[in-house]
Amino acid sequence: MYNQGNPFGGIGGGPFSRRPAGAFGGSRFQYQTVPTYEGAQAASGLIAKVMTLLAFSFLFAFFGTVVGYFTVLSLGTYWIVAIAGLVVLFILNFAIQAQGWNLFLLYLFTFLEGMGLAPIVRIYLATAPDILSEAFLITAITSLALAVYAWTTKHDFTRLADYLFFGLILLIITSIVGIFFGGIFHTTLFGLIISLIGIAIFSGYVLVYVQRAKYMADTLPNAIGLTVSIFITVLNLFLYILQLLSILQGGNRRR
């Protein structure tokens, strides 16, 4: 039988799924838009800021994972880190315009997310390191390919946002129901379906967020808000890809 969860909780097999993009990510930030004639120049400047912020964000997340590897050793500690991450994200929503503080809160949030990821990394390093490295590689390639496509295509993905959010709500509800009920919810087939749906939803969010940058003003608050949205989205994408690989390669036989 397939066990959908992990020892440290979370929806859909990962700790980040409890606050997916669209719920706490970019949709809560009030973005500033630009006139059409200024769009191209503003977009190029904004995306450069976002790429820089994302690089540092994942660097802080890596440091957080290293720290969490040695400190987040119990369920209680994990939930302290998880709640702290939610609090910091909540404060960032209101302090997005506060120069200096917004960057501090961004990197503190990503550091805490790295700590929250540490238990999963520790489990896979001990039992299935190949699956972990494959998930990282596939996530990086997939995210980059989706971002390039969203940036270069003329197809409009903005209409996807409402459908993705609706699918996300259904995914969360289904995953919560699966935690409390057995039967089909704990089968390999159900886990496979959940993983594929999760990958599809967060892949769609990458398209939406990257394309949204084309119509946003080149400001630091906009860049930080977009960075948070993409960061959370990519982490969720990674966790669902990791879950899918675990199912396909038998990596979920951990407990």
C-alpha cells in the first residue's frame, strides 16, 4: 500500500503544500502594473531583479536545509519552523513596501522553508539519494523550460489562474480527506494521480507567474512578491515530482 504522507506532515506528501502558491503566494501581493508602451523595458528590468532574488532565496533555503538537517529532529520542532514560516510570510504581505525589511523577511522566509524541507531531505539521503537528486534535476529543468516558454510565447496564460486555484483547492481537500480515511486514499494509484495533478497545477503556476512579470512595474516590492510566488511554486513542484519518482521507483517504502 502507498502511504501518501510523510513523517512530518503536510498535504500531498510535503511540508510546503500546506501553503501553496496562489493561497499565500503572489495572489496576496498588490502588484503595480505599467502602461503597454513601457512594458518591455520594465519587464526586462523586473525579471533581472527576480532572477537575482530567486538565486539568493534558494541559497538561503539551502543554508536553512543544512541547519534544519541537524536541528529539526522531531515533529514538534518541525511545526515550530512551519508556523514561523507562515508568520513571516504573513508579515511580509504587509511589509512588502518597507525597504530593507522586505528583503530581510524574504530571506528569513526562504531560510525557514529550507529548514522545513530538511526532514524530507534527511530521509531521502538515508534511503533513496538517487531519487532526491533526480527530483532536483527534473524540477530545475522543468521550471526553466516553463519559464522560457512563458516568457517567449504569445499565448496568454493569465486565464489559467482561476482554474489553477480551483484545482488547487480540490487537491488540498482531497489530500486532507486522504489523511483521515484509508481505502483508496492510501493506494499507489491514488498517490500517483495526486502527484500528477500537483505537478500539473504548479507547472501551470510557473507559466502564470512568469508571464505576469511582463505587465508589472519594475519595482523592488513587485520583484519580491513575484519571487515569493515562484519560490513557493517551485518548491511544491519539487515535492510532487519527488513523490511521483518515489512511487514509480518504490521509494515510498520508507516506513
